[in-house]
Amino acid sequence: MEVKEKKKMKPTMKDFLDDLKLSRRTFMKASAAAGTAVATGAALKPTFRALAEASTAPASAQGEWRAATCQGCTSWCSKQVLVIDGRAVKARGNPNSKVNGGASCPRVHLAMQQVYDPDRVKTPMKRTNPKKGRNEDPGFVPISWDEALDTIADKIMELRNNNETHKYMLMRGRYSYMRDILYDRMTKIIGSPNNISHSSLCAEAEKFGPFYTEGYWGYRQYDVENARCITVWGADPLAANRQVSYYSSVWGKAIDRAHIAVVEPRLSATAAKADEWFPIKPGEDGALAVAFAHVLLTEGLWYKPFVGDFKDGVNKFVAGQEVNEEDFEELYTHGIVKWWNLELKDRTAEWAAEKTGLTAKQITRHAREMGMDAPHSISWLGGGPCMQVRGGYTAMAVHALNGIVGAVDNVGGTLKSNKEYTSKFPKPDDFMDEIAKKGKKHEKIDQRGRLQFPCINAGKSGKGVITNNAADGILNEDPNEIKVAIAYMNNFAFSAPQPERWERALSKIPFLAHITTNASEFSWFADIVLPNTHHMFEKWGYVKSIGNGYRQVTLLQPVIEPVWDYKTDETEIPWLIAEKLAERGFPNLLDHYKEYKDPETGKAPTNEKEFALYSLKYATQKLWDPAKHKGGDKFNGWEEFRQTGVWNSDPYPYRKRWGKMKKTKTKKFEFYSETLKEALQKHADKHETTIDKVLEVCFYQARGEMAFVPHYEEPYVLGDEAEYPFVHVDYKSRLNREGRSANCMWYHEFKDVDPGDERWDDVAKFNPIDAKKIGIKSGDRIRLISPTGKLECTAKLWEGVRPGTIAKCYGQGHWVYGRLASKEFGKVPRGGNNNDLIPAQYERLSGSTAYYAVTRLKVEKV
């Protein structure tokens, strides 16, 4: 299907610099840093203590480009690292990738400051101060790996000997797809239900909308190069969404071809590169989405080859009037007329204008643009509209627009993941003894599946995680106490709303081990800290990502000479713990791991290094073994795959799922969600109550049939407006490596690449109209206060935020992590942590944490 191009004026370099407010000096510094990285940075030697003495290799030395993967955000781009004398000096996109190709974003360059960070944990450490608390110095002292592993194994065996394995807990943060070795298999064989991931801190509500309309629980990819209209909701593809590298590299083409609008209370990097910015009132995204739907239907702009049409060809969608369902013949969708009658008929542009703070004219104009450009018209759902207390139905409403315009699975539309062929690890069942089986039956510590926490992941009650609620489970010993915990690459005491709850919860756990690269806020409460490898340079693994109509499986592998004595979280450390458990009379875990044999030789692993490599080869064999090939790139063997670094799928099969959406109850795109209706009913039946009661305890307003259609819900925001006059707007930086960038000099030096932000400062942005009313000016030191917390930062007057809101970037406010991240390690933070302001609230149907339109603020001068 051809897509006609729209001729538009191209932005100039002056536009680019003006929009980003970059001075020429700053722009040149950023460009130079990205281009030369650490190869020539003599001025950076004091920061790069691991590189204090530069390589003696001549400047002309070519080095070797080695395949790697960047996990600085959830883009998971395939990369190549230039290695000279065992050291990483530069990074670029992997040209073998069909997802991100040679493209990169700034995060990959910050990785080199991370791997050679002098503040990294260099050896195992143990706590010497038995008291735990934020004001208690842990008194960490170095110990051997042997002592650390012996201690962990002894604690696990105590639980097994006392039939208390359900009091063991594993907490997971950033992961590779080797995760199940530690997260799933080890936890089950020990005998605990408590493997808790970070997923609901990330975006589970973002998956809720697509699943209960088209049956896809996962992240989408967007065919921006073929789109003619792109509506971005609470996402920032050029800074902090998935596949930043790819979308940044093709955004110029998208600007030339498509009309782009961004719905966001602040002027994001993407909004600065759009045709329209909709500075919406926080929490009112649902009103705008259903108003767009209303206009599309009343003006006959739905995509008839996908949705269908009235039998007599006469449009009966008239504002305020119900429609007879028998008059409309649907094709690949279900319930368009029911949705109209229940929700849309009264949701006019004029009604939405009062809710959103936008104009009816603007709403109508853009809805027409979406319809006239159908089916090449994307409704791009980000976390902003849905990671709210009542965000589940907004997620459905935003994604349902793709159904109306026929963009689902279509050219220039929204796409699911392509098929890939990795293998699951061997099942643990045969290695679970009676103690393990009994322990596994206990309730999970995050309380998922309870009446007030449906967490109906992919239609199943209690299948999803509700990460942040685990802190309350630990504190209240409900359903039980936690005695032993292991965590890796997470920092819930910083990254979760109301983190002081995690400080108290972690203080309560008698034994806690943390696997990490840097001593974080979470580590402060640990009894053992283990030094972890850096994902991009030092570990074996693989991840999957999507973009550009492809799926890739990209390799993580050791590409540099290690500077200190690290072990890998998901493979080497579990193996070493398994050996220690076997020495203590519990060989089950080690016996299970020996099942992960090298597919090339049939050899079972005999040590942690072999296990790390063999398990990766086991999981990816169908990609690199020509005898197992099923599709996508074909290799001649493991070595060719390792050197290439990435496997690419076959191209996306457009429109293949039309009428064949396997996981919706009707097998069609559902505007009236029979799938959600069934899931809610099962959850209600489990608790011997009604769906209306479920919605009530989850703070939703819908009752009856309204529960099964995308609809508008009033925002649920904490704080009385009279006392707290501003709504908090949280967002992520294009330099954030998931909250782990703050100990990198370049993060602070180039922070002004984020619109409205300042170098070496942490600023809260006020609209000048608001600032004038309360006597605030740029540079004032201020205290932001919410009903649940407070922080201190600097005020910045900026027209790029909607009046009535305060926008502040997440990422600073560490009180540990390193000498740059904190002003005084263990005591004084640099900047403020947004999560100190955000209450522990949830979108309970999915389990997602609520970050947006969830709290009001007041301001004090310091």
C-alpha cells in the first residue's frame, strides 16, 4: 500500500538550536564528546581514574569494533564498541541491526563513564553496623567472594531447614533475558513465590489498553516512516521512549511526511519537533481521546475497510443520538455502536475543551487530520495518560483511536512485536522438592490478585506485579515476614514513589544482599553488597527489542578487560550460590543448572564462566544454528552470530492479524471489550463480589456496562487545590540511564539538552504567569511540598509548561551512588528525587504505579 508524501517546510539548524535552547558552545561540546568519547579526553583523566594512564598505543591505532548492547533505557539498541588495548574508547550503532542500525542516542556514550566509574563497587562488601536506617552508616568492609557466597548460602539453608522458604524474596530491576535463571528457576527451586520484578514501575498500564482492545500485552512499534499523521500521548520518542535511537534517526522523514501532534502538559523534546503541541491539563487525556473518537465518527472519518459501515451507507452517528446496533455491519472490529451509545455520543469537542483546557476548534481540526490521513494515522500511547490512578480506561481510549482509523497492524500505523525464536530454559519442576513445592504455594508479598489489586495481566487475575506495594507487604508482614532477600540492578529506595517506605521495609529484612555496579540507596540497607558486571561491556546475555518493522535479538558479551573483580548477576552468581548450597547438602539447584549444556559440544558447565556462556548459547541456538533455523537472519554457527552481535526477524506482516486477534474473546479489535468483561468477572467471582465493587475499591468511577468500553474518568489527584495549587508533572531526561546517570559528569555538563533544563542544576519549571503570582523568579532556591513528601531544588521560569503545573525531570536527588550523584555521600543529595513528592498510588487493574497527574504541590522559598 503506497503512502503519499506531504510536502512541508523542513526545519533549519537554527530551528533546532532555538528549540533546544543550546548555545553554540554547548552544542559543540556535546558533539565533540559524542564523537570522541574517552579516546582523547585528557581533561577527563581526573574523573576517569581507571583510565588515569592513557594507552601507549599510537593515536592511529585502529582497535577493534566489537558487538554489544546498550541497556541505558528500554530501547535496548544493538551497538558496537571500539576497543583498544582492552579498553572501550568509543561506541556506535551496530550497522547489522535492522531495528536501530547505525543510530545512537547520548546514553550509549555515558555508558563509558559508567563502566570506568571510580565509584563502582569493586569487591564484595559486608555490613558491620547491625542497625539499619538512612542515618545509620552501614560500615561496609571488603570481604572475599567466598565469604560473601558462604553467608548467602547459610541464610538460604536456614530457611529451608525451618520450612520457611516462602520468606525468601528475589527483587529484579534492569534485566537481560537470562533473567529466569535467577529470577524464576532459583526462586522456585529454593521454594518461594516471591520473585518481584520492577515491571509495574515501568509501564504495565501502557500494555493494558492494547490488550483489552486487540489482545496484545506488550510494547508497540510505530511505522513512522510511512505515517501521515502521528499523535503522541505522554511519550517523548526523541528523548525517553522505546527505540530512541531509531526514531531520532528517522524523525526528519516523519516531519516531512506526517502531521505530528504531541499531547503533553510540557514542551518535550518531541513536542519541539512537532506541528502542534497540545498543552493539556494533567489527567484529562481521556477526555481528549473520546472527543477525537466522537469527531471521527460524526464526520464519517472512520476507516471503513477495517471497521465496517452502516448497511444503508448513511452515517447515523449524530451527537446526542443513540444508534441501533443492527444498522451497522462491522468487519474486523466489535462493539463500535455500543461504544458510541455508552460513551461517545455526548463527548463533543466543546465538552472536551472545558475538561482539557484546549479549544474545541483545535480538537476538531486535529481529529479531522487523523481521519483524513487514515489508515496511516498513529495514536501513540505513552506512559503519561495511563500511569495514573484511573489510567486504564484512558489507555484503552487512546489505543482505540488506532482501531477507528484502521492503523492497527497497518502500513504507517501501530504494530506489535515480530516473531522470534529463542528458547526457554529447562523447567525447574523435577528439581523442586516437597519443601519447595509447599513454600511456592504461599501468597506473594506484593499482594497481587487481592480484591483491591486485580493486576489482570493478559486477562488473568493476579498475574501482574504491583512492585511498589511489596514495601507495604514487607512492613506489615502481610502475608508473611521476609527474612532473606536478594536483589539485583534495582534501586526501589530511589526509583519507587514514597521511597521512605522502602527505606523502612529494607531496614526490617534481617538479611539482604544487593548485586549492583554502584552502592545505591538500596545498597545502604544491605548486609552483603556484590559487585556486578556492566551490561554493555562485561557480561554474557541477550535482549529483544522492536522497531522499524523488525524484531532483533541483540547480544551482550564481554568486550573489554575487566578492571575489578565482578561477577554477573543472572548467571555467574546463581551458579556460585548453587555450588555453595550443594556443599551444604542441597544439590538441586546446581543439578538443574547442569542441564544447560553447550549445544555445540553437549558439554555440561563445570564453573560459572562456562555456565554463563553455555546458557546463552542454549537460549539462542535456534537463531545461530543453521540446522534449527526458522526465520530471519541465518548464520553459519555461534561464532558468526557472536561477531555480528544481532539477529533480525523477518519484516513485519502487515494486516495479518485483521480478524485473527487470538487473545481477544471475539478475535476482533474490541471497542466493547468482551475480553475485559470476562477478566473482571473472573476476578469478582474469585472474591465473591461484583464487578462494580471491584471498580469501586480500585477508585474507578465506571459502573455497569461502562466498565467494558474505553471511557473518560475524572483524574484522581491527591491534595486540596486551595492548599496545593499546582499539579506535578514528572518526566525523563534523554540523558537518563534509568536513574543511573547521576554519577556521570556528562549527565550534568549537558543537562541543558533537555528543553528547559540547566547544566549542573536540578530545576523545577514554572510558567511565568504562575511565578509572578507567587513571587518566584529563576534561580530561587525552593522547596516543593506534596501531601506525602518534599524536596529542594532551583526554580526556573519557562513558557514550555502549562500554567497550573510544575514540571521537574526525574533522575537527580541521589544521597549516595557516588561523589557526583550526591553532594555528600550518604548524607546530602544533589538536587531532589521526584519520587519523594509522588504518593504510592496505583492503576490497580494493571498493577502499574501511578506517576502522572497523581499529586498536587505547593511551593516555599528556602
